Amino acid sequence: MSSSQQTTSAAVERIEAAVATLGEGMQIRRALPTRHRRLIGAWCFLDHFGPVDVSQNKGMRVGPHPHTGLQTVTWLIEGEILHRDSLGSLQVIRPGQLNLMTAGRGISHSEESPMPHPPGMHGVQFWIALPDSARHREPAFDHYPELPIIERDGARMTLLVGNAHGETSPARVYTPLVGLDVMLEAGSDLKLPLQRSFEHGLLVTQGEIEADGEALASGTLLYLPVGRDNISLRSAAAARVTVIGGEPLAEPVLLWWNFVGRDKEELARYCREWNAQATVFGEVIGYDGARLTAPLPPWAQSP
Ligand code: MN
């Protein structure tokens, strides 16, 4: 994994995503966490994968693995992913839809390209840290086939999470958050309202934009601190950007491998429990039909 970089100008931060490998060889760009920024509101992890041609291979192959203390948010721009989890969920997600998995005290899941699958794959996966009041709850999985759409000033926005422009997403989250997918037509000039109490992040997924005059392309996360009422988004050609935001989370959030906890002892316990195949994580049948219960990789054994 390459090291992250950060430059600061006028209170915004440019955070360069790190390149990492997901599952069996798919390259992704990880914009959160980085050395310089761990959280935006309760958003604690941001992977941007693709666009990638999967017409000649099996595509995504992420075998069964556990999670605790978080929600995963999957949003596709192109392609399909089949989600399986230890609650028995079996759900294909397509562009325009949202998968929201709430790990709570523990869950396991796998993600794969269905066979057959469309030729391209492109999307984002976020993690949201659960607050203390919700992080020990029962696990859950929700698929939202339709989300609120907002059209104005040459932009088509899908509200993934939270509230914007008088609309409310059906996705259930546990801290004040927003998540928006914004498609900009060529020549768009959008003044996007922001909530003053939120910090925000902007990640371009297609094309290039200017955010308050700051050139922004894929691979860079633009961080905006609290206290802003809006941001101007312009694009000469068609472009797409994901906007996330939330109230700064006043809880210590530690990530280790696929676990979110509050201290090293707790994370070490999750590691031991997964290695011991503890029932808290349930069981999920992987894409190869096997009950894969792979132990943690060697580097992840001890937080
Ligand atoms: Mn996962």
C-alpha cells in the first residue's frame, strides 16, 4: 500500500487515496482511513473500485469475512455484486440501489460478481462506525432498490443516506450523516447546500470537477471542515462525485482488519473469536460453496 499524502489550503484538505488490493486481485483506491484523516463524521472507510473490465474473468471474489461495530454501504455505478451473509441474505445489487449491512455485535458476509455478470464493474464501498448506543445491537441487512432522486441545475443527485433538498433516505443510520451521489452534466454549475454542523468529503468517481475552484479528479478525497453552508461544483464535461458528511463523532474509533472497536483489547478479542470460529459471526456459504472460515491473515493477528 502506498503512503497517503495530504496538503492543506484554505482549511480544505486534499487526501490522496492509497492503492490496495481487494480479495483476489482487484485494485481499489482507499480514500479513508489515511494516516492524516481517520473519520469524516462517522464515515470511517472509503474504497473506490473500478471501473474495471470483468468480462474475461470472475470479477469480484471477496470470501466470507467478519465485521463488528460498523455498517457497510455499497453503491454501484456499473455492474452487479452478489451479497451473502450469515443472516441468510442473498442479494444482487445493481446501479441505483443501496446495500446497507449493519454488523452490530458481529456478522460475516461475502461479496462476488454473479455468474454471468455485466462486463464492467465500478462502485464504492463505505464503512460507517456505529456509536456506542448501537454498536452492540443485533446484526441486520437491508437492500434499498429505490432511493430519492433530486434534479436541479444540471445535476442528478441520488440520496444514499440522510437528508438533503427536503428529501430523506430510507437507509437507517445511527448518527447524523449524509451521503449523496451527484451526476453533473457537461457545463454544470451547482451550488450544493451543506449542513454547517457536518464535516464533508468529496470523491470524484468519474471525470473531473472544480469544487470551489479547486480542481478535483478521481483518486483524491477533498475534505471540508465543519462550518460551511455550501460548495460550488462545476464540470466542463460530464462528471460524477460522491459527497459524504456527518457530525464529527466524539467517540474513539479503532479499525483493525475488518473490525471496528474502541480499544486494542476489544479488537484482540474479535481476532481471537474469529480464529476460533465463534458463533457470534454466524456462517456464510462462500461463492465456491464452501463454508470458508479462513483465519486472520498473519499480519492481522494482533492489533
Ligand atoms: Mn466486508
